[in-house]
Amino acid sequence: MHERFSDRARHAMALANLEAGKLNHGHLAPGHLMLGLIAEGECVATEALRLLDVDLDKVRDEVAARMERGDSASVLGRRAQTDETKEVIALAITEARKFGHRYVGTEHLVLAMLQLSDGLPSKVLRQQGVQLETLREKVLGMLRSSVDPTHDLAHSRHGDFEWVHQQELAKAFRSPKFWHTMILAGDSANRLGAGEIEPQHLLLALLRDETSGVAKMLHAKGVTLDWVHEQITGNCSS
């Protein structure tokens, strides 16, 4: 089941396992998942909660305080999931499908935890005024906006692309025109001695395809392939 999780959701689950170990628990409960999400720190779930003015430090302290320490010996590997945790994961998968996502992310996990009304994370979050539909709308708004200036992406593993809807990317990858442009962009990057494709190489690629609508519009404004190339190489040498 976890192969469907995003990188950050996997990381949050691993951190949840560590949080359970700190409490000497031999199981993995929703409370551990909440602690894992907060420990992950820079993910869609925590960013959405911050935008709703949730004090994550208070949430962490409250959840941890309500979970009594256990007496389990060290557990190697993943801990057994409680029935509540299994229900959270099932609900998260359902949330992902509602969003049209092919992955389960941290945003789906936190929405699932809120749906489990008797669960500890839900009780603590609701005490801070978090409602399910409000949080869902906040998450949807974040994903629609692609990159919001208020998001701190400094520690994001995938930079801006973490906020891009995967189905929109899938449309691009199915397009032959997209691949043709990317091949030209790669060739432009190689000719300029660049180690990776950057936005200026995409511009060169679009201009190299003289049949494209973008090239025709730019040509109409006097923007030519040679002029753009000169601007790029001039900036590189200056």
C-alpha cells in the first residue's frame, strides 16, 4: 500500500514510527501519524494548517501529552498499525481519488485524520478550530495556485513541482509536441554547454520550431532565434 505514498508521506510515516519508539509504543496509531506529519515540517499538510493559523507546536504538545508512555521494548522495522491507523490510510486513499491524484500525500493523510472524529488528531485539531471542509478547500486552493508566494519551499525536495497537479503533468507527457520541444531544448542546452535544461533553453526550442504558434507570435514582435541566442550567450559571458 505504501508504494502509492508520495516521498513526503513516506517520510512522515517513517517519522511517525520514530515517534512511537520515543513513547515506547509497539504499535502505530493516528496520534503517531500526526506527530510524524508535524516532524516532517515542510509539506502540504503542515503548510495548509499554518495557513489556517494552527499552532503546530501546540498540536504536537497536546497530542504527545494525551498519549501515555508505553513499556514496549525496542521494535525493529515498522510497527503494527492499529485498526484506526488502517482506517486513516483507507480514508486517505479515498481523499486522493476525490482529488484525482494518483498518489497519497500528506494532505490526504491529514484530511483522513480529521474524518476519524473519535481519533486523537481530530479532537486536537478541532479544538483549534480546524474543520474538515475548510481544510479541504485550503488544500485545493494551494494545489490550484501551483506556487503561492506564502509557501516556504526552501526545504522542498522537489521545489515548485510539489505543488503542480500530477494530472496536468501527465497531459504534457502524453503530447508528442511536448517531447519534440523538450528534445530541442535539450539540444539547445547541450550546444550552450549547460548541464541541465533551463527556461532559456525552452525559449530557444520554441523559436527553433518555426511552425509553432509561439514562434509565429514572437516573430511578429521582432523576437528572433538569433536575437535570443545572442542575449543568452551575452549574459553567460558577462
